[in-house]
Amino acid sequence: IEAALAQIWAELLGVERVGRHDHFFELGGHSLLAVQLMERLRRLSLGVEVRALFARPVLCDLAASLGSHHEMAVPANLIDEHSTAITPRMLPLIKLAQEEIERILATVPGGVGNIQDIYGLSPLQDGILFHHLLATTGDPYLLVGQMAFADRDLLERYLAAVQRVVDRHDILRTSFVWEGLSRPAQVVWRRAPLEVTEVELDGAGGPGAAQLRDRFDPRRQRIELGRAPLLRFVIAREPGSGRWLLLQLLHHLIGDHTTLEVMHAEVRAMLEGRGHELAVPQPFRNLVAQARLGMDAKAHEAFFQEMLGDIDEPTLPFGLREVHGDGSGTREAHRMLPQALNDRLRAQARRLGVSLASLCHLAWGQVVARSSGREQVVFGTVLFGRMHGGAGADRTMGLFINTLPLRLDLDGTGVEASVRTTHARLAELLAHEHASLALAQRCSGVAAPAPLFSALLNYRHNTPAAKSGSGTDDVLAGIERLGGEERTNYPLTLSVEDFGEAFGLTAQVAEPISADRVCGYMQRALEQLADALEQAPDRPVRELDVLPPDERAYLLEELNRTAAPYPSERCIHELFEAQVQKAPGAVAVVCEDKRLSYGELNARANRLAHHLIAFGVKPDQPVAICLERSPTMVVGLLAILKAGGAYVPLDPAYPGARLNQVLADAAPRLLLADAAGRSALGSEALADLTVIDLDTATPEWANLPASDPDPRALGLTSRHLAYVIYTSGSTGTPKGVMIEHRGLVNHTTWQVDQFQFAAHDIFLQRTSFAFDAAVWELWTALSIGARLILLPLDRQSDIRTILDLLQNYRITVLQVVPSLLSALLTVADVEQQQIASLRYLFCGGELLRKELVNRWLQLRSQVLVNLYGPTEATIDAAAWLCRARFDGAVVPIGRPIANTRVYLVDGHGAPVPFGAVGELYIG
């Protein structure tokens, strides 16, 4: 037995000598060769269980276990050519009532006489049918291929060869029926003629192949699953040449990657006149029998519960969660990996006695971990599906593959140990290769309808395309393959293309994530894996980097080259004073029937500032201010700044307990207040403060000088505090954030430059001045000579008032929280003229969803900006500009905030890939 096994190994692995203690994977074995090995052993009546090959890869150990495994007996097909009726007892692979069988008979031309078999679906066929029915316009599982033929005669001979292959294989003559049935069924027809459609191309419409591809794009096209074969052809004469073009549509329900390779090989044999040499094809029903009658469902359930039972959150790299899509909106990228990397990885796989696929799964696991922010990750892996496919499975056509979850822990475990663990988990998974994905997902702690995972890895063994000979007798001369396309419903799919002595990567990713960058992350992870295995095998696997050096430099260096000139030595009120000098008569603040010019506002603020200086206000000293929104509020804020103090805003609409918490923490000695402010704080809080009443008609500072206080005389610089604003804090207790003048001046200068604000702009000030978003409303407008319209506090969320102000004052800049924007858009009679003056709509403070953005852009095609960031970053750290809709997604444009350096890192301090931030444009 050992000698027979050694001979098979030598032939499959291409080695001259095989020893008793040689290791299958160290000699270059992999899953495709494992299937071929099992098929050779079957012919010698030496059956072996899949797990035995992976658990005992040494020749003498494997030989000792041969013959112990016996294939499951497949129930016979009880329908024959002479059957005049089909009854439930004749269908051992599906349970159907007689009336259901009659419904099936009605779908097949020729009825009973044209039906060869009826049986259930495999687990993956069930899933694919589900997604086919879910999609309404296109079909994510319609595979496309294109070819060109030198002349029509060659094309006809090719189609005739394809028909002969269809006649040989059951799966190519199979249709699917589900309507009116308790469970879907697949029906094998005895005769299924090819459907070939001839179309005419536009001579001026560009390349013919592109015209065909666009006209029959599976993102918009579907084929009828109830009519066999699920293999359709479209042909057309290429404009301007004598060539004929062929487009092939094959549904994934009836084939996988290996099926396409077997079909191409058999078509070639037919064209060469070698059809009689082809082996008798094995029926696809054998696979269905293995999947349905093989391992007990309880064994599958126990396995997946052990693997996934403690996984209670989905793994969603880059935030991609839509796993029920039709594959539209995806982009594809392909790259061949350097030969040196290929050689290094294969050498390490042989050294460790594992498959190259195990290394690739571990590397992909680290990419998924870094892009999802998780160490325990789950992603789908495409299993070959032919380990338990029965005799002849290596050359049988049909959908054998299956997608199942693989759980990896990318933690402190050493890299080499992680490789061995990954190999062992893949080996265990193979024993369950025909389990249902739905069953596996139910065994996790992730509650439906959330997906367990959204990323897929497909490790494919590719046979290099046969090259046409130079002789005129080569049957493939005059035939050119123009490429094809395969898609899935998953938003992130990486295929590893193993060509034997080389390998490459193909990524299909939903927008806006870059497919090429995903390939780059995987290549970097593989390079890091090779380095670690060669030099530091005990290095924790979590430390493998996935960020290519060029992207790391882009993120940390290029994006952070934000240095820009700005008046860094000036205070924010000095920018306002410059506008007073330019246009003292220009209107600065409007509130209902009250208005102040720049000159009037400046004079009032100066008189109050001198009063505050007399009270001993110094630079960095907090001064509280609690007033209703009014021109007096703006006077008070300016006065505090001009006196050198840092204002602490207290909104009288806030709960008294919160206001008292702020007072206790900031400990100001002075308070500027009006009647509303005094009432909100209460007499007890006021007892410890010196209160300056801004309500009085004839204030005691009315006769003080109206001149600007000199910052230098006060010792005030741009490095002193401008304000202290209290956030809610991570614990719910208010937390004070101190912002210097230079930070506020920097932000204001950037914003004016970024959005080209000017003196003719009109700002609506509606945000509570105790919230940092109000800071830029106030100071950006006043620093450029623009007009500030104050919305009365008691009407700050009234949609009708806001719309009236927008229209009456011709507002150009508006800031709202997303929930208020949603409310604004739900007002039935919002008309274009009410918002026609707006140049910018700013959102912040809450999550801004793209659905809301698109609703706004449909109503008003002006720029919507999402300003976002912590109060500590001087209001904002990022700007997301939305100018147009693109395939339902929002296009982010813009640049980083000037003089702001931002590092986006994960929990281990490593930079996160730029695409991982999702819908936020980070500078």
C-alpha cells in the first residue's frame, strides 16, 4: 500500500523519489491535488477520509489509515427513458407531493419523456437561488465570458462542440423550479438545445466586444432559470472586420471555476475529434446525495457552535455590511505578486508542512482584522467542495464549491503557531464542506438579520491556458478569448490565483473602497508574514502590518503636510476689529427688529471691556456669561475677549444642575447675565459671583472709552485662552475644554479659505453658544465683515421660523444637526425659493447618513458639508464635502484643515488604512 501511495504521490507532485516519511504538503501538495489523490485511491479501493489526509500527511501514517473509509451509497435514479409518470417514491433525493411533481412536469417541454431526474439543491445552490430572487434588476451570479472567431464556420463548429458537451453532462441540462413547491428542485432534461441569439452591432458604437458586454451586462440582465440549459450565447459580426464575437452567459447555479475548465477542455477535445476518449461523466446527483445524506446535521451544528458560539458581533471590514446586494457598484483590481515573494511563501509552506492556502488565509485574516477593528475575525472561505463529491468528483461538472465561515484569532499568538492553527482549522472545515452556510451562521452569537461576515476569500488553483500551436491543424487557431467576469453578492471578495509556480490577487470591492488598495494590503500582509516566518516566527501575529510603505507615507506624511500661513500672533477679536476699520457702517448683527453695525457693536463691546478690566479681568481668567441669544450676547462675548478673559458660555435653556456643575468646575469670579440667565442659575449660585447685569438700560460703563483695549498693554497674546466650553464628557459629567486664540484664528482662517466666505455672506446663528459649533458661526462671520442673523432662542428648532428667515434675509450659510435637517426636509411645502439663497449647508453633532444627503441634494444642488471632530480640536477635525450623488454614494472631496496633524490609529497604535474611516474625510 505504501508503494502504491508513493507512486501516486510521485506522479501528482512531479517528484522522482518519495520516502516513507515524506510529507504531502512539504512536497508541494494542496487541496486540488488532494482531490486527485483521493480519486486515484478510490480506483484502488483504498478509500480515505478527508480529515485523515490533513491529520496524517506523512506517507507511512496515511497508508496505515487507507481502506478504512467507505463511500456513501448514492440512491439510484428510478426514472428511465420508458417512464410514463413520475411519483414521489421515484425521487429519493427530494421529498415532493404528487401535485408538486405535476407542477414541475408542466415546466419542461416534452413533459415526462424529457425528464431524466429531479432532486434537491446543494447548500450553496440554495444560497445562490436566494440571492437571485432577492435581486430584481440584475443577477450577481451570472458569469460572463467573451470570445472572438476568425469566421462564422469556426463559430458554428465551436457551438456544435458545446452542444455535444451539454449532451454529456446532466448539470448542463438542468433547470430550476421553486414556484408552488415546498422546496426548490433541480430538473435534469434529456434534451436541452443551446439558445443562441444573433444581434447586430452599431458600426459607430465603439468596440464590438464592449457593445456586447454593455448590452448584456449581468448588473441589468437576468436569464430564466426554469429553462435549460442555463448556458446562453449571443453572437454578432464585429463591425469593420470579418470576425464573429461570442458572449457566453453561464449561471453559477450550474458551475464553478473547475466546471469552466472542464468544459473548455472537453470542447477542445470535441473540436480535435477526441470526444470518444473522454471518460464517462459522473452525474451531479452524487454531490447532492453526499451533501444531503452524508454527515449528520447535528455534527455540523456541534462543529460550528464550538467555532462561532462566542462570536457576538459581525466582522465588517471597512464598515461594508451589505451582503444581499446584486454585485453592482463593485470595482475589480488584479495584480501578480513578485516571483521572489511567491518563492519565499512556498518555501515556508513546505518547511512548515502546510498548504500555501493556509498562509494566505492567515494574511487575509490580518487584513480583515485591521480593517474591521477586531482581533477575533470571521470571513467566508470558498471550499473546493470535491473532497466528498464521490467518484470522479475531480472532473465532474457542477457547482461543487461552498462558502463557509472561518474564524481566526489575530492576537498575541506567534506567527508560526498561528499558521499551524489556521491550517488545522481549514482541515477541520473540510470535513464539513457541504454544510449549510445558514446553519453555520445560526451557530454564532450574531443575531439575524445582521450578517456574520461581509468579506470572502477564494483560493483558486488555476490551470494556465493552453497555447495555440503554430501549425495550421491546431483547432484553436482563429479563436481568441477576450476575458470574462465573475461576481458575488459579497461587498469584499479577494481571490488568490494560484498558477502553480506563481500567484496573483484579484479583489472585487464595493465603492468607495479601492480594490487596488485591498490588493496592496494583502500583498503587504504576505510580505510581513514571510519576513516573520523567516526571521521571527514567535512574533505576535497581531503585529503583522497591512499598510504598504507608500500608503503609510501618504497617510502620515503627505496628508499631514498641512502647514499654511495664517495670522498666528493675532487674537480672534483683532480680526473683528480689522473689519470695523474697513466698514464701520456695515450691519454686523440682526435680531428681529434690533440691529447693530460693526462700529456700534465694537464701541459697546469696548466700553464693557474697559469695565471688565477695571474689575481685574486678566488673560486666561474665565468669565461666565449666561444670556439669551441677542445682540447683547454678542457684545458680552466680544467684551470678555477684548478684556483678555476667556468666556465660559452658559445657556439659560440648559438644566440648572448642569449649569451649576460648570460653575463649580470653572470657578469664575465674574458673571455677565440678563434676567433669563439669573433665573436659570438661581440665587444660591449667584451668591458667590460678582454679577454684571447686561439688562440695564443705562449701564454704568456707558460713559467709558469706546477705544479698542490694547492687547499688548494687557499682556494678552494668541497663546492665551479665548473660551472654555463644556462638553457632556464620556461619563456624563461636564468636561471643560480650553481653546486658545491661535487655534480659533487658525480654524477661522482655514474655513474662510476653504469655503471662500466673504463680507457679502449672511450667516444664521441658531446653535446654542454653549455648544462649540456656535463658535465658528459667530467668529467666522464677524472676522470677515459678514452679517450675522440671530435666531431667537425660543424658536431655534422651529422649522417654519427657520425657513422664513432663510427667505427673508437671503441667508447664504446655515448650520443644522442632521435630525433638524431631516425635519426640514419633511415639511411638505418646502419650496425652492425659501432656500434659494443658500451657498452652504453645514451639518455636525450627529451621524450624517448618505440617504439624508441625497434627499437634500435632490432638493437643492448646493454644497452640503459635514464638519466633525472633538471640541478639543477647536471645533472640527475633518470636513466632508458633498456636492453630487454618485451611484447612491456620496463623493468626498476637500482637503485637511490647515496646520492640523491627525493620526488615525487602531487599538495597538498602528495606523489604520485610510479607506477604513468610511464616510468621513479625514485630514
